[in-house]
Amino acid sequence: MRHALIIAGGSGTRLWPMSVKSLPKQLIPFIGGRSLLQIAMDRLEGLVPDERIHVCAGESTRDVMLDKLPRLAPDRFIAEPTGRDTLNAVALAAHAIAHADPDAVIAVFTADHLIEPVDKFQKIVTQGFELAERDEPTLVTFGVQPTHAATGFGYLQLGEPIGGHGRVVDQFKEKPDADTAQAYLDAGPEKYLWNSGMFVWKASTLSACCGKFAPENHAGLQRIAKAWGTADQDEVLGSVFPDLKKISVDFAVMEPASADEAFTVAAVPMDLTWLDVGSWPAFAETLDPDAAGNAVSAGKAVLIDAANNLVASDDPDHAVTVLGCADLIVIHTEQATMVCHKDKAQDIKKLHAEVREQLGDDYV
């Protein structure tokens, strides 16, 4: 049967101070009053039944996620004892899903994307399901048509057509420098697409790939799989999972599989609006700017002689004012206020670490 899995374990440090341990970025209601995780759930409605939608995230977020997602049954929350990157998250979830449905075909999504229109998205994912359900062992990814020479995304180099809707992935390209990104853009979407980080595969195909390309991780995950559903499940999960090698599914499985004749890696193009809301500049793209280019998400804000700023606050009664400033990010929460230049947005992760070092966990 077809299943959908949302990976929601990221810490969201680049969206600090609004994203904190007690309310990570996936759960912040800052997109029209809804969280990214709620939007991701809603986007799947009608694609697969609710009883086959699963969420994989950290154990520490279990209660808050189940509270915020009434459509998610507790037995469909797959808890990681600690974060060990995407290979271990998707493989753990695949084993958990396959325990009840050995023939499961799983579409994997992340909890920090905005994708429109939804009906077109669902049609494209259905095409991905059809490719993954072929007799040949096939791993499917989705490629987004580039709109600019982005250096923050990986790229898919496309080969021959496959299955009517897809293209064979000849190579995965790491995040490029500016000149290389421009060359990819100039080559056109028939040759290069952004790697969206969304996938479809049979649980059995993913397991076979893990066994071949990541045998040490596979051995530990197999121990967990054998204990799943037994009285030893929590003990084995808690002792084995934290020691698994941290590695991404792209690097561990997708890249080597694309070069292995035993497997086919296919990309389904996604010609739609796609935004990865992983940073404050990306969040600003979800807002309608004023005449001076300021993006504001605050109950009370006054900006004078200000241009191209982002202002956000989670307190509707707190007034945020900006005078004579340009290209700033100004974020206010009950715990902290952050001001930084847009050019430094990628360094907020470093600031987050320094705040924890100097002020403690109460502020992160």
C-alpha cells in the first residue's frame, strides 16, 4: 500500500529565536496562522488515507506534535531517540511502517516546504508512486525547476526518460559555487533540476540499498527492526539508534545507487512553486512586502525611512519599531530579540550556538 512520511526532526537553528527546542520551526504558526507541519499534513489530504500518514521526529517533540496534529494517531508518530541525520530517520520509519505493511511504498516529505498548487503536487507525487512501484528496484526523487542560480541547493543531472513522467538521474551534484550554479541554470531544466529532498521508494528497496551502501547503519537498523513491536523495542531503539553513523540519505544511498546497475534512480520534475522555509530570508518570501520592500509579520510595527527589512514578532501586543535601517532581520520573542544584517542570515546558526554557550538552554 501507499504511505506518506513527513520527516520533522530538524532543529531549525537558522530560524532562531522563534524556533527553539520547545517549539521547533515545524510547529511555529507563522504562515497565516498555521505551522509548516500542519501545512505539510494538509497537503497530503486525499493523496493517501490519514491512517497511512506518518511523522518521524524527535522523542522530545512527541507530545507537542500530537497535540498540534489532531489527524495524527499516536501509533503513527515514529520517535527518534536523538537526531542521526536523514538516512537513519527514513530507514527507521521504513522499518516501522513495513512491520505492519511489508509491501509498503513510502513517499517521503519534509516539514519545511511550501508547495503550490496542491492538486498539481499530488498529481506529480502519484507519478512518483507509479515509478517506485515498478518491478525493477527504483528510488524516486523529485526535481524542482530552478528559478535562479542557487548555491544553497543540490542539483540533479538528468539522463534518459523513464516511465512516461520521469528522468533517470545520471548524477547528484553537491551545492555548487556561483559560477557552476549559473552554468546549471543556463543548461536548462531538461538537464538540471534542484534536488527537493523528497522521495518515493518501496520499503524493501530502501532496505536493500542500506544493506549494500551503508552496511554498518543497516546492521544496527536491522536490530531495531527485529525488536519492533516487541517488549524490547524501546530498549533496543534507545541503545542502538544513538550510535548509528550520522549520514544523509542522499550521500549514503541515492548517490551510490545512481551509479549502480542494480538500482534505478529516477527524478520526476516538479514544475510548481516550491519554497524551502529554512531561514529568515526564505520566510520573508512568504510575506507581501510594502512599497519599500519591508516584509512584516508582527501585530504592531512602525517603520520609517526603512527599506528591505524583515520584521517578525510572536507577541501581538509588542511594538517593533525600525528607523533609518535597511536590509536588516529583526525578530522579537518573549525570550530573545535578534537583529542581524541579511548578509549574515546563514550565520544565525553560529549565533544560536554562542547564545547557548553564554546564556544557557533557556534561550534556545
